[in-house]
Amino acid sequence: MSDDVPDAGSGPRGGAEAATAVARSRSSGPAEPLGDAGRPLSPGEMRRALVRPDLMAAQVLGSVDRLAGNFSTGESLGLLTVVLAATSLVAAVPFGAFSPVGSFWKVSVLFTGSLLICLPSLHVLLQFLGFRITLVRNLSLSLVITATAALFTLGLCPIVWFIDLTTRAGDDSVVTPAGLTRALLGLSLLLGIVQMRRCLAASSLGDGGGMRYAIFAWVPLLVFIVWRMAGVLGLRG
């Protein structure tokens, strides 16, 4: 008699199981590669975004989980702050120049200027409540609001320009260029607040909800200052 022990895959049953496993592996194909979800934006990606508006929009609007990674880890926060500030200032220029606003700088000042006025109050409030967030991280997180708002004005600028161009003097249309401008500026600010909330919720800064509640108790102050700033800049009517 042979002392050899039969292989586990031998015999009718073992052969059938082996064949099934092979067929299964062939049909499933190679494993899916892991994506970039949750990985912080790298310095190289952020530098490229400074010269490419499409990448800037993709990083600020379409990479919430990756932005949250930067806020959570603190990785490259200084450079991220520069990118968000540049986006806030530059992306709003076309809307200001080619809409009834009539001044290239006014929309940038409306959003970014209002934020800078309100930021000290937010930082003091968070420190008072015991949230040890650095000023740079606080500024970077807040700039998500203005960068998002500015990018939406950039995308909406052609619509306002076309409506303004095709509206004749004395036209009593329901939708006026000035009214549309105010509505779209308000919508852009609202979407910026929503985007900041998404970043905060996806990052470890939002753990426990306390900081989230504190920041959103501050948001009405920002909205009020934007409204007052719009009056100063002649954008309310």
C-alpha cells in the first residue's frame, strides 16, 4: 500500500471546488486599486492648483474628504491657506468685472473682507469654549466658505453677463441683472457655508459635534457682516 496522503484538491469533490475557485478568480478580475479618498492634498497638487483653475475647483469643491484630511492632520496647512485665499480673491474677479457690480474687486472684498472682519470673533469663541484650534487651521477652514463662494461666482459669471448684455434699458422683465446678481451672490455664500460644514463633518475637528455647533452659531454673524458689507459696496440695490 502507498503511504502517500491524497492532495486536498484531488478526487471529484476537491477537483470541483478547485475548478470553481479558479473560475471565480477569473471572473472577478484584478482587485480594484485603492483611491485617494481621505488622503490629504499634497503640496505638489496644491501648487499646480494655483495656476490651473480646473484643478482649483476640483480640490476645493470635489475633494471634501481630502481637504478634511489636511484639516485633521495639519499637513501643509500653510500652503492650503494660500491656495484658498488665492481662490477667494482671484476667482471672484470675473463676476465683479462682467456683471452689474461693475468693479472687479468688489465681490472679492464682499466675501473675503467680511470673513477677515469676523474671523477674530470665531477664534476667540472657540478658544473660550476649550477648542484648541490654531489660528492657521481656523483661517484655512473658514476660507473654504469664501473660496467656494468665489468659485461659484466664477461659474455663474457668464449667465449674469449674458442677461446684462441682452437686457435693454427700460425693460420691465421680472428677472433684472441687478436682482439676479444679488440672488447669485447670496446663493454662492450659502453654498460656501454648506461646503465648510461638509469639510468640518468629514474631519476629526467635528468629532463630538461641539466645535461644529460653535462654528454654526457664528455663521449668522458672518452673514450679517456680508449683508452690511454689500451695503457699503453698493451691492444691495
